[in-house]
Amino acid sequence: MRARLGNKYVLLGAQLIVLVAVLVSYNGGRWRFPAYRVDLDVYRLGSAALLHGQALYGTLPPTGDGQSLLFTYPPFAAIVLAPLALLPYWAACLALTLLTLGLLAVVLVTVLRALGLRSDWRRVGVLLLAAEVLEPVLRTLYAGQIDLLLLALVVLDVLVDTPRWPRGLLIGLAAAVKLTPAVFLLYFLLRRDGRAAVTAVVTFLAATALGFLLAGADSVRYWTGALWDTGRVGEPTYAGDQSLLGLLARAGVPPEARTAWWLPLVAVVLVLTAWGVRRALAAGETTVALGLNAVGGLLVSPISWTHHWVWAVVVLLGWAELARRTRRRGVAVLAGAGAVLFVA
């Protein structure tokens, strides 16, 4: 009994150390509390602009590190993130960090149960520490991103056996906050769950309509202009863009020729993704199917920053358990190589 309590306190202590390390960083030649999170800063600036009746997609005030950045999500996201703008920066930073770590634990518990594995505090605690050394998770924490919030919404919507909400609701909300989760409609369609797909679409439309109701001018500007301005989200030549388009850009393909190369690659990846998801679903491997859907979506997205790849948590757990159960060496090699690739 004492040994169990001792192990529990060791894990709790390790988590507290991680929390402190995340909250405190060496930045600009000095230690800083709370650590500066540029994306959190942009969320706050965008939501503050919305709350004060200013243009959400215009020029925002400079960030804390002096950058001039733009709000790139739909107006509904600014509405959802508005509480962060109402809190002092240190409180918003603490709240987002705790929420992110808490949702990561929820994701781990949900995935473990979907895989038929125990989800006791010891296993979840160890996996939580392990997940925090993955580069996408660390990047999400240090940038103050909401990727783990979106991940949790999708994982809960898909992997919970008997949800208390209409399946598809959470993916619809996630897509209304940031469009990319809409790619998981493919999962529902291949699963032949038309009701969940319709629920996701209706929820997305309802949330978007709320954005028009509360921020009409900004909604018109976003859906008719800002959404299609790819320059607002960054250049694909940046090493942090781990998408097919980013690969082409860094390979030296000139901008005017990229689309001609990119579209066939997107078609191939989508076909392979659909094939893989369908096979995984037929074999009853729902977690693997979800992970394949995520990887396909990240590859075909015009921009997939490294922090978008928090789906590595789900992918690695799914493939590791598949390797353990089937004893397939190739699957084990893939899982191991993926873990090495994503470790910061």
C-alpha cells in the first residue's frame, strides 16, 4: 500500500515539475512567469477586438514580443476564446495550460478504453509524462495553442462507445472553431454513420450562424475573403509546415507550379487514406482508423504546423497496441519509428 502511494506521489510530483517547467521559461535573456505564448496572445487580441467592436480580421495590436500577427480562425472561435481576453494574462496562461494538460489526460483515458486497455491513474500518469516529450504536444503547450482542445473533441466524439450527446456534435463544434476537423466527416461516411455526419454538419452550420449573429461584419469578411487569403497563416516554405504543400515548397517547386503538383498528391493521399480507414474499420480497429484519418487530413491540408500533429498521441498508441496484439514486426517498426520522429 505504501509503495502504491509512493508511486502515486512520484507521478504527481513529476507532473507538477512539468507544469512548472511549462509555466516558467527562459525568454529574452531572463526567466519569465508566466511563459510567453504567442498564439495565446493572438487569441486574446482577436477576442478583445471582437468584444470591443473592432475589426477581427484587420490589423491587431502588436503581440507581447512585438510581432504584427493576424487572427486566422472563424468568428465563432473568437467567441469561444473570449474568456481568455477577459482574464489577466497570467490567469489566461495558467487556465489554458491546466486545461490543455487535463484534456490530454482525457484523451489518453478515452483512447486506452477504446483499445480495451486499463486506464488506471498509474498508466495514465506515465503516458501523460511520455506524451509531454512529443514535439507537437510541447509546441502546443509552449505556443498556447488549442490543438489539444480540438483533439479531445474529436476523440470523445468518435471513440466513446455510448456518448451522452448526439455523435457528431463535438466534431461539428471543433470544425466551427477551426475548419480542419471537418476532415473527420470521412470517418463517419466510411463507417456508414450518416446520422453522425449530418449532426456534425448541422452543428457546424448552427455555430457558424451564431458567429454571423454576434459578429456579422467579421463573418462576412472571413467567409468571403480572409478564409481564402493563404498568406494570412504563414508561408509553406517554413520548416514548421509539415504538409504536402510545405514539402513541395521546400523541395524548390516554384509557387506557380505547386498547385499542379499538389492536387494529384492530395488525390492519391485521400484515396490511400480512405482505403486504410475502411480496412481498419472492417477489422474493428477504430483507433487506428481515426489516426489514419487524422494523418491523411494533416498531409493534404495546405498548412500543417508541427503543433497540429498532436494526433501523434492517438496514432502511436493505436499502432503500439496493434503491434503488441498482432505481433507484427512491421507494425512495431512503424510505431517505434513514429515515436522517435515525434520526440522533441
